[in-house]
Amino acid sequence: MTEPHAETYVYGSPRPRLRWLIARLLAVTLCVAALAVVTQIVLALAVGPLFLGTALFTAILTIPLLLATVLHPEITTTAEGLTLKPMLWQPRSIPWTALTGLTAHPLIFNDPGTGRLLHGKNYRPREGLVIFVDENAGLQAVYRLVGNLAARGNRPAFAISNTTHTGYETLRDTIQAHIG
């Protein structure tokens, strides 16, 4: 394990205004979805049981929205550990010892032809990792969706990517050094 650095580093979004806008839109969409589920349950009681099915369907459709709120949190590293700042939820600090493993990001797919077509000479393949966290680290239950996405069961996790974090290579190396 390398020596932890004493300074604090913030690995935020390369497009902070877009992240702010997406966070607000996610909050509004989740509120509308919650209101729709409640309305559909009330309609099921008043009109007919078919609305229970639509309420369940609407609730299931909120899962990707919840996942988006914690998938790529802003990360602050310190000598003691990481602080994860998701889009909607409260920031949580976790010690370096709570990081238990990592795997390749399951949502990243690289197609060099399409990449060069869209980005020209500036094309850079996308990279990313999913980092698993000890269940006793105190992360919100929403982080377990990321662990399920990475096919590791109901384990809390978060993801990093070179398109969602500034200084991705440094962050990746720092996390890998603390995992082992």
C-alpha cells in the first residue's frame, strides 16, 4: 500500500453545470414518479385494481433514476478516506479500509469507429471502474443498486469514469493503491 497523501483532492464532474441540471431534473422526475405511484394506488382503491399494476410498473421505472443519483458521485480524497457526494443524497465519508474490491464498469462500451466519427481526432476510449464498499461503511441503501448493476449482489458500490470525473487516472491509481 502506498502512503496516503495528506492533501485533499476533489474529483468532480468535468461539466458541473450539466451535472447540476441533471440532478435537479432527477429530483423533479422522482417526485413526479412518487406522486404518480400514490395517485395510481388511490385510483386502484377507487376505480379498479388494474391501477395497482400501473403503480408497480411506475415504481419499477424509478429504479434507473435512483441508480443515476449515486452511480458517479463527486469524490473527495483525504488521508483518512473518501467522501462521496451523490447528486441528491447527503455526502458520506468512508475510510480507505472500507474499499473491498473493484471491477470493470459494466455500462462502458467502446466503439472506435463511432468514437472517431463523433469526436474526430479528439477521440479517447472511455474507461471506468466500479468500486465495492464494505456493507458496514454506512452508505445509503441506494448504493446497493450499483452493486447489483455490477453483478455482485446486494453490495454497496460506486463507479468512476474518465467521462464523469476530472483527474480520473489519479483517482483510479489512488483507489487501486488503497485496495491492494
